[in-house]
Amino acid sequence: LEFVESGGGLVQPGGSLVLSCAPSGSDLGWGAIGWFRQAPGKEREGVAAISSGSGKAYYTDSVRGRFTISRDNTKNTFSLQMNSLTPEDTGVYYCAHFESWPMGTRSWGQGTQVTVNS
């Protein structure tokens, strides 16, 4: 898959950001589309994903209740609404195709920086 990503930026703690992703390619019909993040000195972490088939959403525990992943089937785009951001959410967020949740990434985009800092 190929990915066109947008969103991200700098926000104060408690603020909100939206990430968007428009994947394209022949593998869209299986697995899940979502985001993982990479912060300096930390392990890669699957953040959220949504199944291409069932539409089931997956979240890592640290973002459940604060982040919401959604998809627009008419536009074939995916969004990650991120609320109540904390400095621990800082990192590069990559839109990705997951073969399995949360670490089975098959392909991903260039990433977008999210910085939460006062």
C-alpha cells in the first residue's frame, strides 16, 4: 500500500489533533489500517487500527477513551481523532497496514510528527 498522510503538529497538553490517512493499493481489502507511533528511546507502539473487513477498532490501552479511529468508506480515508493529549503521546505517527494487531505492520507511510509540549 501507499499512504498519503496529513495532520499532526504541536499542541499543548490537554489539546487535540487529528491525523488523516488515505491509503491506496491492492491490499486494502484485508488486515487493518491504523497508526503506530515511534518516540525517541521507546519501542514502536501500535496506537489504533480499524479492521478493513469488520470495521472493528483496536486501541492500545494508553489511548483508549482519548483517541478515536474512524474511516470514511466513500472517500477511503481514515482519521485518528486525538483528545486530551499528554507529553507521553509525543512521537512520529505512521499510518500503516497491519497484518495483525498490534505489531504486525506490513507497510507504512512516511510519518507525521506529533509534539505535545507546553
